[in-house]
Amino acid sequence: MKHYEFEISQFMDNELPADEQKNLFAHLSDCGECARVLSDFMNIKMGIKSVYDDMNVELKNSFAVIKAQEPVTKKRNVYKTMFYYTAAASVLFGFFLFFLEGNQSALEKKYLILLQERFNLQNKYTIVLNEKQQLTEMNKNYFDKTNLQTVKYKAPKNSYRIITTEKGSYKTVASINKKRLPPGFAQVSYTKITKDDFLIPQMIGN
Amino acid sequence: MNKINLTYEELSLPKLYEKFSPDIFKYSFSILKHYEEAQDAVQEVFVKYAESEHSFKKECSQKTWLLIIARSYCYNKIKSKSFNSERIEDDAFEPSYTIDYETKMTIRDALLQLSEEHNELIYLKDYSGYSYKEISEITKLSVENVKIKLFRARMQLKKYLIDEL
């Protein structure tokens, strides 16, 4: 004779289909062993309920303590905050790069302007140098061309006059007392003054 | 039998704790069979719930979700080496109930003799009153498997409590 222990288990759980329940009831009326199994299962179930109902539940912490220990919200907040800070930093960095690029071009422009100014100044300096050289040349030529060779000696009284001549006119440069001349020099009627006598003081002046 | 609230009702964490912490404790105890470990489990479960609250897809009730977390925690705990090495006989659990007829073994002792899985299924069905489908959701077993394992657990209990008289 087939026993219905498995079906009894399902019946106790309210999970046995209706048609099978009919078969089970029919069987239980005939089978004392299965009826005893049902009774045992019912008693055990009641016992289990009682065990868990009477269980002394003492929890270690109250919810407040658990909440205080709860790392989640903090963790999530940390990640959230990190995310926001990273986003903000990225945006700021983007702006920084943008402005830096702008500033760089401005600096480059300034540098180019200064470079141009430097070239201009160099050119001007070269021009000035050339002009100065030209002037020096002109000055040299001037002294070459001028007739500064003749010093005429005239001794109206007891003095010598040093005279420069230029294009036929006379100009007294200095007058020397005849008596102050060393012996022998009184015989000199004239002396030649070269251009170097004029250039040297001019150069020292420069 | 406990009334099962199948309609979804969202509760805040303090209210969840207040309402379900004893059930989580008992469920954890049914698996761990250790009073203090079950106490720790309750705390860990609610912390983990708070951690994973954002990933809760509301496909099941909050209590089911808590039980799933508790189950995961308890089985991980059992697998850990420290749990098995530190496990000692727990005298803190003192049931007041003994079966009517004289037995050498109380129901509490018999429950402790059951495997973790059988004990868990017995708790979910006979005490919490979950349906096979709900138990299947919590334990990730098929409905057929739940049915068979529950039957075996009952037979095992019957064997401990009645047949060995």
C-alpha cells in the first residue's frame, strides 16, 4: 500500500492541489500510519512555532548604534562628493587651459612687438653708426681739404703771432712773447701745424 | 500561522529594524545555530541593507530582501574558517517548550541536529509561513526542490523526535 507522507507534507503547507487532497483524505481514512504521520507533523510544526516564539531575542545594538556604525551613507556621500569635486575641478581646469591659451597668445604678441622694436632699434643704431662714421669721414676730409699749413710769422713788436689761414684769410691763434722764447727759437720764422694738432684734442673730447 | 503581507509597503530603516530584526535574528539563528553569531548577523544584515538600499529593485518585499541578505551573510559566515573553528556549544538558547510526550530530544535539540538548509526551510515554512514560491525566491532553489527538501527535513525531525523513542 502506497503511503502519502510527501503529500501530507504539502497538505500541511497548503500547497497540495484540490484533486490530490481528495485522494489524500480518502487514503487517510483507511491508513492509520499516514494519519499518525499527519498528527506527528502537526505536533512538530506546533513545537517549532513554539520554539521560535519563545526564543529570547536580545539584540546587541539598538538601531541608533547600527546607524552610527553604518558606513554606507558616508561612503556613498564620499563618492558623491568626490564625483562633484572631480567634475568641478575638471571644469575649472578646462577654463584654466582656455584662459592660459588666450594669455599665451597675448604674451606671444607682446614678444613679437618687442622683437620688432628691438630690430627697429638695431636698425636705428646701425643708421646712427653709419651717420657717425660718415661724419667722421667728412670731418677727416674737411681737415684734409682745409689749408692749415701756413703759419705766418710777424713780429710787430716783441712777440710772435701764430696765425691760421683759411681760404686766404688770417686768424690769430696765439701770441707768444718774443722774450720768453728759448734762445735759438727766435730765428724760426714760421712753423707748420698739421691736422693732427687739431684732431688729437677733438678725439680726447669724444 | 503568520500572516504574510504580500503587498509592497516601503518602510524606513528604523521601522524596518524595529519590525523585522527579531525575524532576521531567528532566521539567522536557524542557519548559524549560534546565538551570538545570530546577533552579529542582524547588525550586519541591516548595515548591508543600508549599503545596498539603492540597488534594491523592489521586485520583492523589503522583508524578503532582508532575508536574502541574511541568508547570504550566514552562508558566507559558515564557509569562513574562523566560524567553524570558534564554534562552541551555545547554552544561551533555552527554549521553554518541550513536546507533550516524553522524548529524549527536545525540538530545539532536533532543530540543531538538522542541516543548515533543512533548518532554514523549516523556519521559513513552519514558522514564517512563506509559500514555496517565496521560499524559492529567498533560497534560490526551485519550487520542486523546496517541496522535497522540506519533506525530508520533516521526516528527519520526525525521526529524531518520535521514531527514536
